[in-house]
Amino acid sequence: MAAFKKLIFIQLMAWLILVTAGCYFISQNFDSAIGNAQKNAQATVEQYIKNLSATDISADNLKSTLATSETFSRFTLRDYQGAEVFSISNTPKLPFIAELIQSNYNSVRPQYATNNNADIKVEFKLNIAYLADQFQTAFFIVFAISTLLALIPVILMKSIVEHINTNVCMGVADVIDIYINQNQLSDDFATKFDSSQLEKLGKNLIPSFNRLSHFLKNKNDDIKTAAHTIKREAYKDGITDLGNRNMFVDYYEKHIENTEVSTFGSLALVRCSELQSINQSRGYQKGDEYIKAVADIIKSISGTYTSSQVFRVNSSDFIIILPNTPLKEAERFGKNLQSRFTQYMQNQELSSVANTGIVGYEKAKPLGELLSIVDNAMSMAQSKQVNAWHVQRDTDLSNNVSAGFGNQNWRKVINEVIESRSVHLVMQNIMPLGKSIKAYAEIQARFKTEENQALPTASFLAMAEKLDMAIEIDKLIIESSLERIKSSNLSEKYFGLNITPSSAHSDQFMIWLERRLLKDTHIASKLIFEVSEFGLQQNIKASKRFIDMVHRVGARITVERFGVGLTSFKFFRDLKPDFIKMDASYTRGLEDDKNNQYFMRLMVDLAHRIGVSVFAEGVESQEEKHIVETLCLDGVQGYYIEKPKDI
């Protein structure tokens, strides 16, 4: 469009130049024609009167002759004394342009002639009307021709430009087609065009398109790099930098399930047994450190196996693939993991670290089937001892040792714990933040096998809940706690006991608990039963009956892990708990989280209005403790305050 406007401007200037030049030359010719006509008239008049005398001329005849003539615009005859004999004036109106040119050039001037005797004097001015008409006609012809010569290209220019653009676009399109055809057979970009195919399209395009090709190749490389980076980030676990579940599934499908090459090896599932417990008791930061430590142990040991792969498939599970590794060798892998986990457990004062289930795989083994088998191996490992491992072989499956055997084995282990009362009790105090605040110590249970090996607490309680054995475990913990309180003369101290939602909602358990507490009413008044907010929400009517019973016997209720659900305060007014324990997720990084500070302050104000005390758990630093104090909470609990210790 800019070029088109420029062309119009050039054409306009050319037109102006042509018109100006034409007018100039016509004007010159017009002036020259007038001059020639005046010379001829001068010569004719002088020749006519040269040999005449005043008596030879009839003034009347000459006047009548000149009156009908258009030769002169003005004619005056004078005698020898200069007196006017007669005068004729017939000045025509000239065309505008001719008049303009004539006045500028002053072409028509008065002329004078005398005879030889000097008794006749003539003054005349030539009539140029016929020359002016010719000039006007010539001027319009030049103007019209110049205008047409200038405007015709302009009028045709748009169609010409469109035609040129179409030709250029078609040429460029052909070049691009050639380039696309060059690159269809290759995964990479060609950096040069095949010039032999461009001879008909214009060789001048080749250097520019080669630069474009080089640019596109660089951009393509950048896009591939960015896509690879994005995929790597999408397939990477944020805490450990290991591949996540998506990467594991992708790897398994490509290299095991759908591969054309014969392959075999071992697959191990490592499940972190203490993640939930650490998150709740020590905070999520400590939980992340625990996960990183487990990942480092796994990478250190699996790194000795060729082409091994490690993935973190969910919050607590890792999967390790050991290509070309038979199960016999994988047993040594399990032993090494157990040894390192036990060492880490002792250093960090944990009750356990992780269990390992191991299975063999081969080409085309469906992933779902393999995960089901390894999950069974995990159940078997969890039921053995702390940080235990278990290898699931095909011979076990052929002997009907199916996935259900894991559950059966857990049921056996739980029954053994109940029968042998193999429970170890520890406590963690809640620090009151005011002189009038009544706080207590939370009793926590640890479980052991018949061989006195510690069992992973989180896995043990989860399996007890899954196998409908949580009520028996709660009874065992309560009985053991009451016996320890009496035997240690701690009846004046307040203790908290955790109750599972299934127990709180069981009428049989509620009847048993009421009768048991009535036997030791002096101890019952010192007990606080903790039930999770989510658990209470599952059955509000049953929860209210349980809380009413607890209050009847003089005990109290704490709603723990508060804030993770959507409970309204109307719900708490109806249930009337005595304490609220804020979930540890609100305490983590509290000094930098204004939203959590605002929420906790709001909860404190509302809870205090209905007479409920509020505690914070998971306090792991001086900064968190300080913020909790400024928010007017009633007590704090966490590893910064006190680690769990024996009763």
C-alpha cells in the first residue's frame, strides 16, 4: 500500500510537470504566433498606404470596410496634423487562459504606420481572437492528453499491483511447497533450499528463503527444547526431582509392556510408613525432609544396578525398576534397603521408615496386574517387622497365595498384638499459653510383633480400620492407658486418647467405654478423647451421642485436625466439644502466611465465645510458637515444644 501511494505521488508530479511544460511551450508558440501576425499586419498596412496620399483615400469607404473586418480590434486614421479622421474599435473578449497568457507576455501591442508623404498616419491593434481560440484548443488537448497519460497508469495500478502480488504469492507458495516437500522425509529441518527446483520461481528468492529456513530450524530446535523441558517438569516430582507416576507409566509402556525386545527384571515398591505421622506431629517441612532422605537412600542403592529407574508415584510410594535383575539378586536389594532404612530410623528417632515389596516382571506384563501383585508383596512386608521387605514369586501365586493373603496376614498380626497386648505407650505434652489454661498430654501408641519388632504405626492403624478391627485396637489402647495411669500414680494429670471414627460411632463401643470409665471415675474426669473433625462429620447423630456420653462420665472431647473440613460453628455449638486442635497444615510457615493467621485468629475468637479452648499442633520453630502466642491460642504442641516420651 505504501508503494502504491508513492507511485500515485510520482504519477501526479509527472502529470504536473507535463502539463506545465506543455502549457509553457504552447504559450511560447502563442506569443510567437501573435508576433508574426503583428509583423505581417505591419507590413501589409505600410505597403498599402506607402504610395497613397490623403486625397487618394476615401475615409468613408475605408471605415465601412474596416467595420466589417475582424482583422483589427482597433483602427485609427489621422491626417498630417495628427487629427483623427475616424476610429474603429472592435475589441473581442478573449478566452480566460489566452487572456491570462497574453496579459503576462504583453503580446498584443499598438502599431503605427505612415505613408511616404507623411500626410496619413495609421494607429491599429491586431485582433488575435482566432489565435486565442487555437491556443485554448491546443491547451485543452495538451491538458487532456497529459492527464490521461498520468491517470491511466494510476487507474490500472491497483489491478496491476494485485496481479503482481498474486504472482509473488504464488511464487512464494511454490517455494514453500518445495521446502515442505524437502522436510517431509526427515525429522529435522533442512537449512538450504534445493535451488534446482527454484529456477522457474526466481533465483533471487533463494538466499532470503535460506535465511528463513535457518531461522525456522533454530525456532524448531527451541520449541523442541522447550517441549522437552515442559515434559520433564510435568513428569518430575517437585520434592525429590524423580520421575512421577506419569513418567513411570510412560516408561513401563515403552520399555516393558509394549517393547519388541525380550526383557525381564524386578520391580520394587517402597512405601514410606511414617509420612502421615511426621506431617501431623512434626510438620510438613519435616515430612518433605523425610521423603527426600528416603529418596536419597533408594537412589544410592539402586544406582549400583545398571539402567535402574526410580519414580515417586504418589506422596508415600516409590517404584524402582531393576532391568535384567532376577529376584534372587533383588532380595539383596531389599536387604540393603532395610539396613539403610533402619540406620536412618535410629538416627532420626523414628518408629519405622519404609517397607519394600518386590516382584519380577517380563515383556508384555500388564501394568495393572503387576501393581496388584506388588501391592500384595507390600502388605506382606508391612505385616512382618519394621522396615521389612518381601519378594512375591510366581510360585506363591500358583500356590493360591493371592492378594488376599496380605490381608489375612495383617489380620493375624493385629490379632497377635491384641492377644499379647503388645502396645507401647508414649506421650507428648501440650504446653498451655496461659496460667488459667488447662492443657493435657496426648497418649500415642506404638505396636510390636511377637518377636518384639516394631510395626509401622500408620500402616498398622490403617489396616486395622480396613479390616474392621479398629474398635478392638482402641479398646486395647484405652485399657493399657488406664492401667499405666493407675500404676504410675498419674491420676491427677490430664491425658488425651485418640479414638477412631468407627469406634465413636459404634453403639457397642460406646456402651463398653461408658461402663469402663464408670469403674474409674476419678481417672475418667482427667481424660480427653480426641476425634478428628472429618470423622465426626461422617455421622453427626452418632457423634453427638458419643460426646454426650463422654460428658456424662466427666471426661472431655477434643476435635482434632480442625480446619480440613467444612464444618460450621453451629455444628460445634450442637456437639459442644471442650477443645479444638488446629490441623498442622495451618501452623506450617505460619509466620509468612497472613491468610492462615487471619483464619486462626477468627477461629480463636469464635471458639472462645462458646467456651472452647484452641490448641495448635505441629509447631516446629520459635517463629511459629511466637505467632501462635500473638493469635491468642490456648496451647501449643509439636516437636519444638516436646518430643514424644515414655509415660
